[in-house]
Amino acid sequence: MPEFIIEAVNVEYSYPDDTKALLNVSLQVEKGEKLAILGSNGAGKSTLFMQFNGIFHPNSGCIKYQGEAISYKNKDLIALRKKVGIVFQDPDSQLFSASVWQDISFGPLNLGLSEEEVTARVKKALLDTETTDLQDKPTHLLSYGQKKRVSIAGVLAMEPEVIIFDEPTAGLDPRHAKEFMQLLEKLSKEGKTIIISTHDVDLAYSWSDRLAIMYSGEIIAHGDPGELFLQPHLIERADLALPWLIEMHSEFVKKGWVPLSTPLPKTKEDLVRNVPTKSDQQSAK
Amino acid sequence: MIDIDSYAYNNNLKTVHPAEKALFAMITMVVCLASPTVITPLIVLALMAGGIIFKAGIPARVFVRLMLIPFSFLLISVLTIAFSISTISSGFWLSQTIKGLTIGIHYPDLITAIHLFLRSLGAVSCLYFLALTTPITELITVLNKLKVPVIITELMVLIYRFIFVFMETATTINRAQSSRLGYVTMRSSFRSMSGLFSALLGKVFVKSQELYNAMAARCYTGEIKVLTKKHPINLRNYFIIVGVEIPLILLNLLGR
């Protein structure tokens, strides 16, 4: 039986203006897994994330951390937020200080760590996000992608168990998006639980262990990424598209290049490997 | 203003301890304001101009342009001190009488005006020295060390950061409006401008809520705790400060 680190149990939430943002959402996140939440704009991904570290209270239902419903007392919330970090979508709403160094040190200092420890963590976070060169620059002179990386560093420095990234690669150039995915891989190897929201189907498919698809406040499906993407009606209903890997794979199967029983490719390399080279085919005859 | 801000982060004195720069600028400013002669302000002006242009490496034209801003204000206020209008035409150093009213300059007033003018310019140059060489974030840490109430310094941190966020937002909205011909006539300009302000006001509320949420997510409990970078303390700089200020103070005392 897998250990669930965070769970949403029948969570309902509406904004003060009565917009229903979450409708009976239940989701279980296993410890150490890579979960991607896919959904179009306004599907409720960010709202769900705000539930996970107690910033929003559900109207009904509850959020559980390690099997226990979270308490909304100040002290307990702080304890929860030490474990569950969120990197917000808009770095401008997360960076409160004009100094990169000061902003990154904010989280770890709130954990009550010593100055030496905080300094070490800030340096490590700068290194991990490749922002060491930016540490003396003011945040308002940084580009969007640079701000994004600094805001990621601000959460990494707190070393939470669960890290939630809201649209992490939106606004990053291909190189930094790729490096960011490598950073996620590294964090995952360190045993962190990682949740990202995205509408990049290729990224969600290749990266995640498990996928949840949200559509207007509901989780309409969750499970193995490969299985979900083989249900075209589901993908269409959620205003999403198929990952190119799956599209190519199905085309290859249709044309007989790849046998039907071949497992779905997770990477470009898998896809290429599945297609036999010409000489192989001749010898197979 | 944005110019000053970017120079503060990119000048040759940026690694100098902010407290040393602040001390130097503040003491010099007080000495300059307290000076009874015109010599001290002139020396201060030269000192600060040298510091800004040669030590900090800020282009001379930037410094001159910045000095011209208070220059015009000062000139107007100083002229009102220098000139007086009177029905008595005697005692003027330079005057013109029209229909019984004499407009002119009394000699002591002129001296006072020149004094005031130079003292103010000197003091402004001290402030520019500080503003051009020291980022606001570092000044705030100096204020913290001086035990300025946290509420003030925290507000400074947030206001300073959000000036830029909102200016960026305003610029974006303005560009979007201009590209849809929002400012072609007087009428549309007024309408676009009011639209811009109401959009900004809306954003202020949204952004402040988002900021609070984001800070809460990083365990914010009501006090902004941040680590500031340590700057090396340079004894030589303190000797320079003492070495410059003592002669200036002596000069002030001699001038009395």
C-alpha cells in the first residue's frame, strides 16, 4: 500500500464572489512521486494548490497531510508550510524584496535556522537554479525567466518535502525549461514529492509518474499518463491535445512500422528505438 | 529616478560598506548645511562631484543632469530672497524705481541668497552621492542597524519593490492603449488615462493579496526576516571620513 503524503478529500471551494472553483475534488499524492496536473486555463489548478498548504480553506471536505486532516491553527499551518512549498506562477507576486539574496533568505530564516545554515542554503539554491550571477542584481532589473528562477530558488532554499510548481516552465526559454526539468529530476531523486501544474501535454506526459486532468473545477481523470492519453474523448473534453510522442507512436502502429504490443514511448529515444532499422526488417523477412 | 536606481547597483563603490557611504554623506551634508562661509559648500560640491564622477565612475553628464533638477527650483526660491520691493528707495545695492516702488537687491540679502544657494546645492550633492552609490536595499539594512522601527523599514522594502512592479504594469497598459490609438486626441487621452488608473487600482488589490499568499506560503508570520549580505568593514574608509570632515569642520569654525 503506497504512502500518501498529501490528499484532498472531497474538497469543495468557491471564491467569495460565489464562483465555484473546486467541485468535490479528491486526489491522492504518493510520497516521492512526480504528479502532473493538466488542465486548461481556469480549470482550478492554482486554487487546488493553495488548498495544499492551507492558504485557502475548503468550504467542505478536507486536506490531509500524511494521513491527518490539516489544522488551520497558525502554528500548525507554519509546520505544514515547512513541509509543503509552492512556487507561484507569477514571480512578481512572489518576490517581495528588491534584493535577490534577501528574497531567497526569507523562507529559510522563517524556519528558524541559524544564519550560517541559511547562507549555505541560499548559496545552494542559487547554484541549483543557476542564479548565482544574479544574486547582487535587483529583482526589478531581471528578465521574466530570471525572476522565475529566483522565485524557484526562494522555495528550494526551504527544502520542503513536497514542492508544488504552478506552471513552472511557462515563460522560460527552451534551454532554461530543459534545465528546470533536470532540476526536477534531481529533486525527485533526492526523494522529494513533486507536483506541477501545466498545460504543456508533452512535458506532463514525459515527466510524470501519474497524471490528473482537471476541467472546470473537477478532476475528470487521474492515473497513468499513457493510459489517460489513449482516451481521446477525455483529452478533448479537457481542452487539451495529445503529446506528439503518442501521436507519432499511433501513426507508426497504424502504418505497421511498430507492432501493436509495443509499450508507449516515454521519450524521443524510446520512440526511435521502437522503429526497426531497414536492415533489421529485411533480415526479419 | 530609474537612472539613479540602476547606477546604485552598478558603480565602482558598490562593494563599499553602505554604513561607510551613509556616514560620509550624512556628516558632510550636516557640515555643509552648518557652514557660515561659501567656501565649505564649494569644497563639498567639488568633493562629491569628484567622488561621484571619478570614484564611483558615474558619467559626468548624468551627474550634471541630476544637479540641474534642484538647480532650477533653487534659483527661483533664492531670487525671491535676493530681491525685495519697497517704497523706500534707499539702502539698495542694485535697484530700479518704477512709480515710487523700488525693486532691487540689498547687499546682505544677496550674500544670504548666494549662501543658501550653495549650501543647498552642496547638501543635494551629498544626497546624490549616497543615492548613486548605495542601493535602497542596503540603505534599509543600515536603517535597521540604527534601530529604526521595523514597520517603517518593512514598508520601505515593500514600497520600493512595488514601485517597479506597478510602473511596469502601468507602462504595459499604456503601451497597449497607445497601440490601440488610446492617446490620439485630448478626449481619448483623458479616457485612457482614467482607464489606466482604475486598472492599476484593481491590480493593487489583487497583487497585494497574491503577495500576502505567496509570503504566507513561505511561513510569513508578520515579520519580514531577511539575511543581508555582509560587506567588509574598511578602516581606511573611516580614516578618509575623519580626514575629510575634520578640516571641513575646522574651516566652518574659522569662518565664524
